[in-house]
Amino acid sequence: MNEDSERRLALNEVLFRDTNEAIERGQWPQDPARVVRFRCECSRVDCGQAVELTLAEYEAVRRFPRRFLLAPSHVTPEIETVVSRTPTHVVVEKEDRPGEIAAATDPRR
């Protein structure tokens, strides 16, 4: 995979992460045990799959700027490593240049 492709995939994922940040901000009250439907943060532009997890689980993913929430079958091994896996979702960490892009564009940093 070339650098331009990696950059494009990383920016797609950043877009979906930003969408999920807005979803989380819109939750009231901010109950950590509340289950919320987030959007899969994979690199597929046409992905519309929802991933359900609690606000606390989402916060655990977001503590790390290189980590993203994905549907179980949406991992792109060329640019990310699986950090954890459940029956409903996967958490991945971006590597190399995609990881740098993810960290640099993290709205929480």
C-alpha cells in the first residue's frame, strides 16, 4: 500500500471518529452505562454499520488518539493492529503514518 492510499484511509477513519465524537456529545444525561449506537470508524467510505457500546466503553477507546472503533469484520491489517475484540466490535490502533495522522487530528488533543 502506498503512502497516498494510507493517508486517504486514515482520513476516512478520522471523519467517522469525528462523527462519533458528535454522537457522544449529544448524549444526555452522560450516563457511562448507557448503551449508544456509534458509527463504525473503518476506512470504508460507504460503511454505514452501527456499533453499540456504552459511553464508558467508548471513552476507553478514545483515551488513545491512535485507536478506533470498528465493526468486527472491518479491520484493515495494512494500517492497523487489533488491540481488543468482542462479539460486537473491534478496537484497532493505527500504525506508522496513519497513526501519526490519527494522533495529529484527534479533537481531544
